[in-house]
Amino acid sequence: MSVVKKIHDHIDEHFQDHLKVMQEYLRQPSISSSGEGMKEIVELTQKYIETMVGGSTEVVSTRGYPVVYGDVQSKKSKRTVFIYGMYDVQPAEPLNEWVSPPFEAKIVGEKLIARGAMNSKGPFVGMLNALKSIYEVTGDLPFNLVFGVEGEEEQGSVHLPDFAEKKSSELGRCEALPFWLPTQVMPGAPPVLNLGFKGIVYMELECQTNPSDIHSGMANIIPNPVWRLLWALNSMRGQDEVLIEGFYDNVQPPSTEDLELTDKSAPMVLAATQSMYGVKNYRSDVRNTKAVARNLIFKPSPINIDGIISGWTGPGTKTITPSKVMAKIDVRIVPNMTTTEVVDKIKLHLKKHGFEDVKVSVLGGYEWVKTSIKDPLVQAAIKTMEEFGYKPVINPMMPASAPFYLFCREPFNMRMVNGGLGHGGLIHAPNEYLMVKDIKNFEKSFASLLLNYAKSS
């Protein structure tokens, strides 16, 4: 019997224990926006790394919530892999929409329902279960491991650079970052391998025209900040394109390889949005799926308005001209754009168009990251999926963003891949879930990925 088969059988035999460990982790609240349960989840994360894979741990302080650092030494391998994780989750409101309480981690039908089940406390424990199984079967791990489990991903990983700086020597030993999550859009669908992430910059725009709210009878002679901000926003974007001068100057055209991969994955792009979110309305002609996918992956997002707050929005009437307005916006960026240039161009645009009174505050951001399909880590991931009978869908870049630029660009230059067997959904929404029957294959696929990658030079 092969080593891989022994490890997979071990996962089958111990699955109920694996499931209990995952449920224990999910039952501990860890809401970074409120602070609920954060101290306890740090302690539990340390316990898991120490007891499940025999690692030494350290709580690395940052200017925000700490990062749990872990170090696991292989007996034979000189190669090191970085395991990124996040222990924080989004709030669970509205609570009355959950079919099962969000921090009880109950199994309802075929689903494990909990806040963090999919994003991404559940998968983190699944990786630990896989690593433990490898060790218990072989007596060793195929790589040295460095763990970095942060508590601010849901807040934009704003202090993760503190960790990268403090642990630069240890991170410098790492060659790869396999970020394993269940990526099957629906049960039985082909798994998705993502070779990169767009960057993002998140901003607040604020405009104040008066010291306080004023009776709306004065609207003939008093400027309204909401209209000011709406005009400013409208000046930055047309129906389909950003109108800011020079906005697209540094956008790198997709390579032939990029286009081939995206055109093959195009039907899955639409299927994913329709399956996960029930989307029916698109800004593009969905009959041309290739064009939609190319737009999504290779173009920076238009100025996206996340929310606007101003004036009176309560019941009944209150006739005022508001004193101030605030909008939250984000822009997703692609190679070779930078977050700094986007902010600078927005500020310059506002000044040139007479909106000097609109204040721009940057709340956070990530740079883009991308790995070639030819990289040995990606090839190991493809081989792994094929061994499970799947031809994976390969995206050259996710339209979402992650903090991996800290590790996959200078000075560390790790290679990354995001993939994994299994299905889950409703991230950030009520009834977030993982399919219970898929958790076994998720763990098996992570074990196989590491073993396949260990064979590469």
C-alpha cells in the first residue's frame, strides 16, 4: 500500500475526531471588529499548532491583534513552506436568519454551519488535520513549516506588515504558500485553482459644507454636501470606465497564457456568481462569457461605492440640508498598478475638477500577486486534482484580494496557489457552511498536494 493511500485511509478512520476538533475551533467566537473571543482564539490556535503538529509557537505582537507564529521542523527536509491562516471572522448578524446559532457549529442536514466554517477557520483546521495525519502515518513531515495566523484579515490585515518585519528571517526560509480552501463552486463541480489575487485600496471620501445640519428651507442658498460628493463621484466614473486621467496607464495587458486560462474558465465564472449569490443582473452581455471573464480578471474594478452615509434616513420626515457626507469606496487593481498611484490619481482628479473640499482617507489595501502556471507548486496542485479525478479550472487571478503580496513579492518571493477540494459557501452571510462529506477530501487533497510538491525540485 502506498504512503498516500495510508494517509488517506488514516483520514477516513479518524474523521469523526477531525470533525470534533474543527467544531471546537468554530465554537470559539473570534470577531475582530468587536474583540469578542479574540484572546481565547489566540490561545486555542497556539494549542492546536503545538499539540496537532508538534510545533513551537509564539504570539507576535502588532499594533493591532497579534499573529500566532508557529515553527515545525521536519526530521529530513531542508525545504520550508509557509502556512497562512486567519483566526478572526466577521460578525454574525442578523442572528435571526441563522438556521443554527453561528457559534454552535452544528451539523444541519449535510452542512456544518458556523461563522468561519468556510472563511476560513474550518479550512485551517482541515490543513492541521491533514498535517497530523501525515505525521502519524510517516513519522515526519515533508517540509519544515512556518505558520502565520493573523487576527485582522477581516479588517484588511492592516498590521500584518508588522509580523512580516519581525519574522523576516523565518519567512525568508519559505519557498511557497499553498492557501488551501474548498474551491468547488457546487458539490461535484471541478475544483478551482487560483494563481493570484487582485490588489485593493479602500478609502473614505468625506465632504462637509456647513458646521451643522440646517433647515432645508435654506437649500436655495446653502450648499448640500451630498450633492457635492455625488458630483465628485460621478466625475470619476462613467457607465463602464473610470474617467480619472491616467488611471489605466500602468495596466499590464494579459499574456497569451492568461487569456487561454481565462477563456477556458469563463463558464465557471458566471456559474460561481449565479450559484453563490443568485446574481441575475450583470453590467455586461453574459452571452459573451469570455468577454465577461476577461473584464472581471484583467481590468481594474471601476470606482466601487461600498456605502454612503449622510443626513436623515429614519422614519417620517426631517427636512434638513445635511452638514456632511461620507462614502466608502474601493478599487481592485491589477498588474502593474499600485495602491499608491491609485490614491494619488484620485486626489489629483478631485483637485483638478474643483473638489478640493472632498477629503480622501485611506483605510487599507493590498497589492496584487500572481504565480505562473508553470511553477512547480501549481503543477503539483494540478497533479493532485487529477489524481482525484478532476480537471481543475485554472484562474490566473482572483477578482478578490488577499494579503499575500507581503509574502509572494519582494523580499520573500514565495510562490502561491489557492485551491482545494470541497464545497462551502455563504461567506460573511448567515448560515455560512461547509459540506461535511467534502471535508475528508479537502484534508486528503492538502496532504497529497504537499507530498506531490515535495517531489519537485
